Amino acid sequence: MNKDELWQALLAQVQFNISKANFATWFKNTGVFLKKDGEVVVSVPNNFSKEWLENKYNKLIFKTLHSLDDEIKEVKYVVSPKTEVKNGEFPAIAGNAYEEVPQLDFPELKTNKDTNLNPRYTFESFIVGPFNELPQAAAWAVAQNPGLIYNPLFIYGGVGLGKTHLLQSVGNEILKRDPSKKIRYVSSEKFATGIINSIRNRDVDKFKSAYKDIDVLIIDDIQFLSGKEKTQEEFFHIFNALYEKNKQIIISSDRPPKAISALEERLRSRFEGGMIADISLPDFETRIAILKTKLQEKKEKFSDEILEYIAANIQSNIRELEGALNRLIAYQKLNNQAPSLAVAETLLKNVIFSPKKITNPEKIIQAVSVFYNLKERDILTASRKKEIVKPRQVAMFFMRRELKSSFPFIGRKFGGKDHTTAIHAYNKIMREAESSENLMEEINLIKEQIYRL
């Protein structure tokens, strides 16, 4: 495949591994500038994107590119250069020699530059089922009367269940009804980065003023503000200023407010003061409906047995459903024929039969640490602080339940603790999860993350 096809294939896979908000933010206007001798040079629109991809997504990008072409051994990033490549050499990037790289035809990346909204996310294309009826109804009500009902609207649910679609549907619907409305959609990571840059440049007031006249503020993945005290403080002030003027605030997260660790109590209180609705897992019939709708959008068609096979085997992530469809569509276009069920099973074996049930102690500790906003070494210490004891017990619980590790082994893994400590931790979490809905939700969210690492 040529370099454009290679990047298109990468985007098709990456979008199902990160949130749609982050995908649209960091992969817009990117492409492969050069591919030569096992080295890929990725062009990005600015230095900030370059730094972010290098530091946060390089491992994912390299792993994906290498899976598509095992000759790729290294990935580099350059700000989109004007200079043509001559004699296979990498160009020297001049100070102002930048231009925007033509974006591949990727619908997730076609956003309105004023609002950051993607026009393809509408209520009409949002499939409603028993798993998301409440959040959809609340979102529709907000779109009819922004700022006057359910403010703030807080929607939470697992990865790939349609939170971003629903949030942006509200913004697009409000804009359709009243084009004069000022709407801003932003991921919490981009918001936090804006705060950090404004502090560095000593213009925090200028940053906040950019939000003061907004009619609808939509923040995706708010859980990433966990532990960022200064960012939380500035967001609190922006939140209050908008709320007092009856401006609509819409928030999404992968967990309810109570389960977001290291979140200021005053912010948690504000979030809980509005409408909280969760998106759960879609049932089989809804998954079939989603697949058929996606096919209709893409003007493609597959047999019912293939759709039923996908729906039966991919149960917890709508993004993965779409990813499976994209693989089959690519096959159909390349071979000018629809795949049979046997071919579909072969093409999707890495998606459906990926080693989701394989993990290890390191991944468990990593997932638990990230969820509770701790460093991995904190969990492994002998600290008796409440905010560390519980995560440590949760990690011990997962090692026993998911890995069937012996209690002596678990004890040794956590700084040589006695096996009775591991037994106590396992029994305590097991017992409390039966009576605490919040803890059970935390355990389910952490488990999902463990098998995504």
C-alpha cells in the first residue's frame, strides 16, 4: 500500500483505541509525509501536535504501523513541511515553511472550526435502545431548551458507547435551531493543555475570556481533569460564570462524578446538581440495528448472517462494531465481492478473538493506578493512607480474580506483605462490591481498562 493508504489504515484502527474527542483533536490534518527504508515520517499541523503525538501516542502509532507493514522500524514527526523531498532525504524544516497537509477522507476529522463539532453526529444517526434511552431523552430535552433544563447534563458510560456522538448531537441540533448560538466542544485534555499554556504565557485571563460569551459548553472525558488542581480551579470559575448566566453545560465521563478520584468536592457537587444519565451496554437487537445503520450510511450491504456474527461476538463497544464493518468494507472494495461468513471470521479473528482475557500483574497495577490517579509505586509501598490502601486492595482483588494468583504470590508482589493481607483485601473488596453500587461500577470500569492495555 502507498503512504496515504497506510495512514488511512492506521487511522481506521487508532480511532477505536482512543476517545473520539482525542482522535479528532490530535489526528486531524496528519498524514505520512515520507516512507523510506523502514522509516515513516508523519506530518502534523503544528509543533504542539508534534509534541503530543511523540509523547502520548507514539507507541500506539508505531505498533499499528508495524502491524500493517512489518518493515517499519521507526516513526518520526515533522510539522507539515512545504519543502519537497529530494533524493530521498528528509527536508530541513524552515521557520515558516508550513502548510496544512490535505486531510484524508475521514469523517471523524471533518469538524466545524468554530465549534469543533462534527456535523455527522446528529440525533437522526444516533441509534436509541434500552441501554441509552434516558441519556438520549435528556440530551434531546436540552437541545430544545438549552440552559433551562438539566443543567449541567452529565452523561457517563464505558469506552465506545456513543457518548461523544450524543454530546455533539446536542450541539449540532442547537446550532440548527439557532445558528447564532455560540457553541464550544472541547476534550478535557485539550482544555487542560490550554490552561497549562496560558499559565506558562501568563495570560490565564485571556484564556478564560474566550469562554465567557459561550452559550453552550461541551466538555468530553472530564475524568482526565482528575488530579489537575489548577485546571479544576479555572474550570470551576468558567463553570460558575456560565451557569449563573443560564448557559448550557454538557459533560461526559467514563464514570459517575462520585467515582472520579482526585476531583474537587465543589466540582463534584456542581456535576451532581444537574442531570446524570448513564449509557450501558447495547443489547443484541440494538447492535444489529447499529450495524445496519452504519452500513446504510456507508452505502454498503452485507448478509444478515455476517451482521449477526459481528453482533454476537462484539458486545461491549460500538466503536469496535464499526471497526469490524470497516475491515469487511475494505475487503469488499479491494476484491469487488462481498465476504462470505468464513472470510469474515478470518478477517475479524484479531478483533473478536483478541487476547482480551490475557493480562498480568503489571497491567493490573497500571490500570488501577491510572483509575485512582496514583503512581504505580504508590500502590506498591507500605503506606497506610486511605487513598492508597483502597486501590492496593482493589489491585490485589483483581490479581486473585483475574489471574487466579496465590495469596502468597500477591503478598510478595506488594512489597513482601503476608498472605493474610492479600486474603483480607480480596474478601473486603468482594464483600463491599456486593453492597456498594459505586464500587461495583469502579471495578467494572477498571476491568475494562485492564484488558485494553
